[in-house]
Amino acid sequence: MSLLKPQAVSAPRQWIRRYGMLLVLLAMMLLASLLSDRFLTSNNLMNVTRQVAINAILAAGMTVVILSGGIDLSVGSVLALTGAVGAGMIAAGGNWLVAALAMLGLGTLLGAVNGFFVAYGQLPPFIVTLAMMAFARGATLVYTNGRPITVLNNAFQWFGHGSVGPVPAPVAIMIILYLAFYIFLNRTTLGRLIYAVGGNERAARMSGVRVNFIKVLVYAMSGFTAGFAGIVLTSRLFSAQPTAGTSYELDAIAAVILGGTSLSGGRGSVTGTIIGAFIIGILGNVLNLLNVSSFYQDVAKGVVILVAVLLDRLIHAGGKGSLRKGVAPRAQQA
Amino acid sequence: MAGISKAFPGVIALDGVDFEVRAGEVHALLGENGAGKSTLVKIMTGVYEKDSGEMYVRGEKVEIRSPLDAQRLGIRIIHQEFTLINDMSVAENIFLDAMGSRMLSWVPYRRMRAESRELLKRLGLHHVSVDALVRDLSVAEQQIVEIARALREEAAVIIMDEPTAALTDAEVERLMDIIRQLRASGTGIVYISHKLDEVMAIADRATVLRDGRLVGTKPMAELTRDEIVRMMVGRPLTKLYVRNHKPTSEVALEVRDLSVPGRVHGASLVAHKGEVVGITGLMGAGQSELVRAIFGAVPRSGGEIKLHGRPVDIRSPQDAIRHGIALLTENRKEEGLVLLLSVVANSSLAALEKVSRFGFVDVAKERRQAADYVERLAIKTPSLDQEVDSLSGGNQQKVVLSKWLATDADVIIMAEPTRGIDVGAKAEVYALIDELAGQGKTILLVSSELPEVINLSDRIYVMHEGRIVAELDAANTSQEEIGHYATGGTRHESA
């Protein structure tokens, strides 16, 4: 039966639609290698990837939240708080593994608190996670007294400085997380329900989906990845900084959006997100190599995000005879 | 419009269709779902661009490339879903486009209110203040505001897409008056509806499309109902209603004294295995809340629900589904489907665990199940991976049905299962209801279409202002009797 076969993706438009952002990334890399001969060295590429890893880890959880139709502004602060608490435990003589697990647990817990208020308090995610962002940042400052906590523990250093074969540990963690998230979103029942909730919450509810549970789950997952990013960053810096992770949530959201995930939920993928994270990372790297001031880097980042998303919109909406054209303008009909 | 064609990937939606509307004419546009009506309308209103063909307005050749072009040429559409701004006043909504094109001037409130009042009066909406918020109006009133807006812009052609889908009989009557009035003042009206009685009453001419082709345009006076149906489906429709099932006397569902604060007051009903039980009444009489409460989707303040003689505690849709109850809601786009997801994903949504193992979706099994339903329910879709958004109304409804069939529920509640779907798809839904009852399922059919309720049900409950006021034997009742009870008549008077 022909219906059983997945839809063929032969048309060039569909190909572009699926791989458009990957093309943007490759074009950027091509341009970068023309502008700077240091770009395509293995040393530099490894360096970029290591830098991308932390944002990519955060963005994995962010993708899940945004797919469900929410947003999580608290990830940067949660990262800082988990880092501080973990560093504190190790500084007090605690076991590194216990500390790491505690960091993951704390992140997950804070995320679940977000989810609880979003789901059962029926508050807008923007407000709830904004409150958590302030709360967790404040708690970090209280806990650290505003001073960094140094971490000197050889085993713990692995997360930021170790490697698996030739692959740096943060990158390995990133790859494993993305594989797990990919399988979770595409193959598991819960993953499917996240798309359903993001696509149409009322329909999901009326189909017996436990929407509140799904919401708690997605924010908990985002908290978990924030905790993981906290481990890697603390390890990399040999210390927990009270201001660590400031505005990281914006980079994570940018990566998700660049990756083609719809801010209104229901459509998107982690494969897109990792491409988005690399676009942001490589942009910063190229500007560094070209000795552009970091002030201008933010300006450039803003422009690139806008242009890339605009391009994506054109790819999705454009073209006569595209069914999708009928979808988008429905709101403005008549 | 002459020789209009439009192709989508894999489908030719319109193939050389000619269509014209004269000034001062009501022209019905008919066809089954997927026949090309909406595509034609979308080309007229600039939502889609045509692939080929020519369009003329008042004899002049025009190109309509955007909704704005269409508006400038005086083509307006009134949808089932309105395009009013809920938090603005009636007057502001009527003048919305005028404000949009003169953004830099002061808002001429005095003139706006006066002209709006005039328009509403013309349309017989005396009792609504032009300062009222659209949010606070009834659906019928909002529709009239839409028409007022079209009138203010002196629309040459007004397209009405299923305008009566959400109206009561009295409101439909008033709309018909308004349409006659518009016709008399020279406006051309394109009238799209699945309700053939209405179409035959109001339209001057009818154009029928089938599979993207023009079947014909004829004066209404020369057409009979059967002829229209034959043109639409391409074959004489032998029987709309089938009834082969035989209800048993085994009680499947029993509801006692169920109340929903403010909406349902102490409703009791029974439904047997293999029985189709109709629940009807005027819009807002509490039918929808009653079945939602049974399904656990709205909280009930009291009452007992028994399934197969055992009391069950249903507090959420999950509970209901676990106990084998399904609810097909009356608004498939809002509550029935996840429009962004594929046919497969939608059809397995309510029973995902049935195609899952250890928390993982068994994709092959899921696709096989969906393919089965696509075949069994004759769902027309280019592929299983098609997003349901792009399917026609009837096919979307079948996807919702497949979702509930997949749960293997034995009590299936269907609220307005044929709303906004064409005759052919209706007949298929009716046949399916009969088939399900024949398999021993219990069907609660909530519908405001009396012929449907009478012809499919075994017994009928009539609701009025939140109470069940009558229980009737479908074989021995009439639309008049049901109408009598639905409007608050008592048993005594009816005799």
C-alpha cells in the first residue's frame, strides 16, 4: 500500500525547506574561511564547537519548551544557581559525582517548579519563568555572597576540560544529549504528545492527553539541561561565577528560532536547533578572528538572527502552488 | 471568471472553471468537500493566485493578487470564523478598513457612530448599541456586523461561506431577509452552504463543482433537490440515512441527576448497548455542557454516571477515555484536531499507548492503523503524512472519527458530527453511526439538525434551558413535536 510509505521529499522546494538553515550555516562557513585563513584550522573548529556546546545544551531543553508552546527565560539564572550550589558542595569537601547529580537534580526541580505554575497555576510561561529568572539569580547572589566559588577537583574538571577520544567532553555531552532528545521527540509517546500540546492544547486535552503533566515535564527538561550546562560551565571556568549565564536564555532562544522551531509551538526539531546554535557560535568566532569589537558582535548577531529568520519565512511561505501558502495567510483572509 | 485553473502539488484543485455573479443575484456555489469551492473563493478573494484563466469585475479584466486587491474591487467575504476585533466597539469594527487606510487622521467618532447606527438599522439590528464591544454580541449579531462592514465599503459582491452554520432558525430567517434586501439593492451574493433547503429557498442560480470541474450553472427554478445532489456527487444518492442496527435492552450508560452550574440542571438519561440516542434542543440549551460533563471536560456539581451498571468517577477526559467513552466535539478545528500534525499523528492521538511499547511509538504499527482507517473511512488525503490542516472539512471530520475509533470506546458521543460537511460525507458518517451501533456500540448523537436526529436515533432526549424536558421515541415523533418541547412547550399542550 503506497500510503504506508513516508511522503517522498523529492521536490527541490521541500529539500530547501528542510535543509535551508543548514545551507545558511555552510554558506557562513565558506565565507568565514575566505575571510580568515585561521577559521578552517582544526584547532579553531574545535574551539568553536566547545564554545557552542554550552548554548547548544541549554537550547536542547529550550526547544522542548518552545515546541510545547511555552518559553523559558530562567535557564541562565538556573545555570548560575546550580553551578554555585555544586561548586559549594565540592568546596565543602563533597564528592564530585554527588555534586554533579545534585546540580542536575536542582535544575530539574527548579524547572518543574516553573512547569507547576504554568500548568496548575495557569500563568503565562513568560511571567513564571521571568520570576524564576529573578529568583534564581538572586538566590545565586545570596548563596555566593556575590563572590565566585573556586572549584579545585580533578575529577570534576573532566566535564569542561576532559575528552572522549579526540572529542572534548562538552562536545561529547552535547552530542549525547542531542541524540537522546532527538529520539525522545521523534520516537517516544511523550515526545509526540509534546508536539500535540504545542500544536493545539485544547484538542490535546480533549483527546485525553495529560496536558499539565506534559507542561511540568518540558520545563523540568529545560531545567535539567540548564543544570547540565551549569556543570560544564563551572568545570570549564574552575569556578562558579555569581553572574554566570547572564542573558544565555536569549542565545538559547535564538538558536531554537534559527533552527526553524515555531515560537507558537507544535512545529520544529532539535536538529534545527543545533544548526541554529552553530550559526550563532560561528558568527561570534569569525568576528573574533577578524578582531571586531565584542560590542559590534552583538549588533551583528541581532542582524543575523533577523535576516536568517526572514529567509526561513521566505522559504516556507514562498512559491505559487505551495499548500503552505494557504496556511499562513488564513488569519488575514478577507 | 473564465477558465480558472489552480494546481497544488499532487492535485489539480480547479480545472478551467467558469463562474459569474450578476449584480442583484444570489448565486449558490455548491459541491462536495474538496470539489474546489474554497479554492475558487480563495482565488476570488486574493488568498491564492490562479495558475491560469481570466477574471473580470464589471466587465473589466482584473488581476487579484492579494486580499487587499479583492477588497478594492469590492469583493468581500463573510466567513464562518469572523474577522472582527473582539475588544473594539461595533462602530470601530465597521470602520476598521477606513481607519486602516487613513492612519494619520483623528478617528471621526461622531460620523462613525452615526453611520454605523444607520447601517445596523438597515439590517434590522436595532437593539445593539454601536458602542457595544463585539465580544459581548451573539454569533448572529457579529455576523450582521460583518455584513454591515461589507455594506459600508459598498461591496459589489459579498461571498457568504456557510453563513448559517451557527445560527438559530429565527436568526437564519432574519439573515435571509437581509440577503433579499441586499439583492434588491443590487449586490451580487455568492452563497455557499451545505444546507440544500436554504440554498433552494434563497438562491436565484446555482453553480455546481465536482472534483475541480464545473458541472454546470442553472437557474434554481429548473433544479430539484435530487438533481442538485446528483450533480454534486455524480450519481444519484440512493439513501442518505441507513438504519440496520437493532438496539438491545442492556443498559450501557446511565446518567442520573447530573448538573453543571448554570448550564445543566439535574439531567438523567440512559443509553443501551447498540442504541443511537439523540440529544437535541435549541442552541445553548445545555446539550453541549451535558455531554462534556459526561466526558469529564467540564466539572459537574452533582450527579452520578454509571457504565454497564457500575458507578464510575469521571473527572477528566483521560478518565472518560479509560472507561471507554469518546467525545467527538462540535468544533473540530479548535478541539478535535492538531492541525499542524499529520493524519497519522492525529488519528493515534487519543490512544497513543495502543500503538506504543515501553513508551516508544511503534511507528510501523501506527501507520498501519492509520492506513486502515484511511481506507475504511475513505479519507481523501495525498498521504498519511499530510498535515490535516490542508484536508477538506469532511475529511478532517473523518480523521477525528478515526481518532476516536482507535480508542475502541464503547460509548461514543458525537456532537454535531456533520456540521459543515457535504452531503456525500454526511451519508458516510450516517452509515458509520449505524454500523457502529450494529457492532454494539452506544452512540449519543448531539445534533441540532432535526432530520438527522429523527432518522438516525432510536430515542431522543429534548433539552430546554438546561433540563431534559422530553424523551421521545424516534419512530413516533416529528420535527414539530421536538420543536415544541425544545422551545419550552409542555407535554400537556402538545397533546
